[in-house]
Amino acid sequence: MEKELSTLKQCLEGAGKILKKNFRKIPYSLKGRANLLTCADLESQKLVLGIIRKNFPQDDFLAEENSARDTGAEKLWIIDPLDGTTNYAHGFPASCVSVGLVKNGKPFLGGVYDPFMEEMFIAAKGKGARLNGKLIHVSKTKRLEDSLLLTGFPYDRAENGAFYCAFITEFLKICHDIRRSGSAARDMAWIAAGRADGYWEHHLNPWDVSAGRLLVEEAGGTITDFTGHPWRAPRTWGQQTLCTNGKIAKEMLAILKKTSPETI
């Protein structure tokens, strides 16, 4: 695992430097009505893929900005070169780099780096999750009524905003409060660090969640779909994301099923 871990850290550190270098200095383009792209996304991805290809030329990869290698290799790197692009494009410093490594279809390594807070989250299968080298754990909150929750909105928010807000309405009746940062990978890392207790979101992609999944699991939390079942093939991860400290998962699942039974 040593070479893979070294490669992961190189990717996170190098991409983080690119994000800081370009912050508040570049324009953005649109991939969709609310789906933004900057040259920092592309420059970061180029660097990360270059490092992976150099160190592990036989490995497959899946990256957000239309780049993939799918040969059926044992290892698959899943990359979000800039998670939180809308924040980044508007000069709002809540973004990160996310890189996950899957081995034989199972999470093996995961890293999320927030260069603005200089926080590097790393998880290795069976080795725990760490923030800047120190072990982290999910929160101990036992009841939904005592919880702080996180969420996000998919890109079809203009068409289905009322649908997504219905979940917020139901959770707000019970929990302490809800936060929405605009970066799924960062949100999951914060669940792993015990800064919030639960997180849900619809229609994420594997690059949004691959690193965060292992961080949460190695920190003692749980990841499921909205039925409570585990995720299946890596390329489908994130379509329904419920990420918790494990203690409030049952209560959150009950709200998700009650609010939208037709999607379960």
C-alpha cells in the first residue's frame, strides 16, 4: 500500500496547489445551467492523471471531466479534481480535491484535500481515517433530534427544487439544523471527522463520493442508499447517498422513505 498511498498524497498536494494558485483569478464556463467548469478543474485533473499514469500505468481510472480508462484492471482510481466548482468559481473558499482508489470493486484508499483550510483527510482500508495525520472518528450523537445535518442539491434543482426541499422541511422539524456547503466530498470528510452527524443527497457521481465513502467507514460511520442497502458497483456509487455516524441512520432512513416513497 505504500506506493499507492504516496501517489495519493502527491495527487492531493499537487492539485491543491493548483486550486490555490488559480483561486479568484479565472473565469468559468457552463456544462449545464448550474454545472460550472473552470480551467483549474482541467489543470488539476491533468496533473492527477499524469501522476497516476506514471506510477501505475496499468491501472484504470474514472475522472469527472470526461476522462476514463476501463480495461477491467484490478485497481480503479476515481478522481474529482475540484469538488465544489460553483463555490470556487464564485470565490467562495469551500472546495477540495478528492481521489479514491478501488481494488477489486472495494474501497482501498481515499483522500480529500481542502487547500483553503489546509486539511488533508486520508483513509486506508483497515487502517482508520486521519486528518493531517491524526486519527478521526464520527460523532457520538445518538438521536436525530440532537443532530447537525448536511445536504446538497443535484444539478436538476431548477426542475425539481420543491422535491429536494421537501426533505429539508421534514428534517428541519426534528434536527438542530442543516448546513449546505456545496462540496459532497468535503461534507463526507466532515462527517468522518465528527463535525456533523448525517448527510444525504440525491444523484451524486462516483467521483463525488469514492474517497468520502472510505473516510466515513474507516472513521466508524455508515454509507447506504435510501433503502438502507449498501452500494454496489463502484461506477454507480452516489445515486442515493446516506452518510451517517451510524447511530442516527435508522431515523434518517425513516424520514427519507416517508418523504419520497416513490423513489425508494
